[in-house]
Amino acid sequence: MKTNCLLAVCAVALFSACTVFAQGPADTYPAKPVRVIVGLAPGGGTDIQARLLAQRLSANLNRSFIVDNRTGAGGTVAYALVAKSPADGYTLLAVASGYSITPAVYSKLPYDPIKDFAPISLVVQAPILLMTHPSLPVKSTRELVALAKARPGVLNSASAGYGTSNHLALELFNLLAGTRITHVPYKGTGPALIDAMAGQVHVIFGNILSSLQYVRQGRLKALAVTSVTRSKAVPELPTVAESGVPGYETTTWHGWLAPAGTPAAIVNRMSAELAKAVKAPDVQGHLAGDGGEPIGSNPEQFAQHLAAEIARWRKVVTDAGISVQ
């Protein structure tokens, strides 16, 4: 009798162990709250899309996805933090196109933008809006170029920080238009937009996700979109290229990364969940209204996109003669 009981207990223990072994990391992930680090201040496009997707992921997976803003040095403070975090899937990084610019403008980074991260998904792409304060006496890109050339170095443009996407959008504009609009860096898109609306700066290249609402309110004046084609959200706005600066084109994008070494099963699970989240009707409706285009790529596609963007911005920084910090 004792022998039979012992055999039964052993069988149960063996079955339980085999079940746990067979499950693997992705089957039980996430088993606790997930922290999503954002390297820019609240109110910017990266913060907006991160919170939108975190909310959807929380509902779909029945676990909390908590956005944590860690600002500083154009996002590099946040990038370094995640690069050194445990590779267990519980610390993720939401980035924008500025992530691919920092290797070109910072000579020494406390992380490797390729080797220290596992790409998860390119989730959203969107044009940038070229905007001015309503008091600036221009109604088009051509008029802005003419005014900037008449007042070299006098007009200024706010950005979310040195090496961010709206900083490089300005530098590319100066390069192709032959203007000298002065760069004024802020600690995040939110503070930059506040000063732009207050008239403290003349120009701002703003992520359409965070800026369009202020254009519709009349607090900022949009002149053009930076994409190669017009935006469905604001089809009345011309592109920068068609309205005075031929060859100009840039967009902002948003993607999610994990620390290098995160199990592939978890990376693939999160990639699939992000694709599902970004293509949910309510999320698509929110993004479309603000000019965002849902993507939801797989990890390999995002890795290729990152490599191409890093190479592209290195060339722009070199051609524009931007000093490396």
C-alpha cells in the first residue's frame, strides 16, 4: 500500500515537472507587469503610441503594461537603461526614429544600438508636420524658405532634443533648402510644443501624432507634411518636396525593442501581440485620425529597417556637417 502511494506521488511530480518543462517561457509570459520605457517626455508621439499600445496589450493579455518615461540626452539615458536590464521580457523599450539618429550624432554611446537590443516590431509610421507659430508671416513652405534666407540665423526651430527626429528633419531642411534656421533643443516634444505654441520659437517639425490636435485648434500653423506623399489625415497639406524643397522626405516611425538575449519565443510572442494590438479597429481609428499608419512588422523586418535608417542618418549628418557630440 505504501509502495503504491509512493509511486503515485512520484508520477504526479514527474507529470508536473514535464508540463512545466514543456511550456517554455512564451507560454507563461507575461506572468507579472511589464515595464515599457520611453526615452522622451510625456505628450510626444512616442509616448502617445506607447500608452495606446500598452493599454491594448494590458487588455489583451490581462497583465499590466506600464509606461515609464526616462528622459535625457536625446533618449540615450533610456536606451542604456534597457540595454542593461534583465533579458526576461519584463523591461521593453518603445522608440521612435530618433533612435536611429543618435549613433550618427553621438560619438560615444553607453550601448550598441544593434548588438544590445532585440528588435520586436516596427509598429507605426507617420509623417512629420512642418509648422510655425500663427504670427509668423508665412503661408507656405516657399514663403518660409524666402523669409529664412532673408533673415539667416534669425528664425529658430524647436526640437525634442539634440539628435531627435525633428532635429534632423530641420537639419535636412536647412541642407536642401539652403537656409540657416537655428536649432533650439528641448527635453522632449511636449516642452518644445508648449514653447512653439507660446511663440517662443518660430518653427517646429512635429510628429503628426502629437501635433495635429494643436493645428486643428489653431494654436500652430501647418505648412506641409514631410512624407513623400500627402497624408490621408490632412490631404489639403502639400508635401515639403512639392511646395518648395525638392527631394525632401522623412517620416517618423515607432517600434519596440527588448534587451539582447531575450528568448526568441518571448520576442516573437510580443511581436505577434503588438501586430494584433496595432491592427485593432479602435487603435487603427485613433492612429488614422492623427495621421499614423499601423505596420506591425516581424522582428526580422524591423531589424532590416533599423540598419537602413542608421546608415541613412549617418550620411545626412556627414553631408550637413553636423558636429558629433
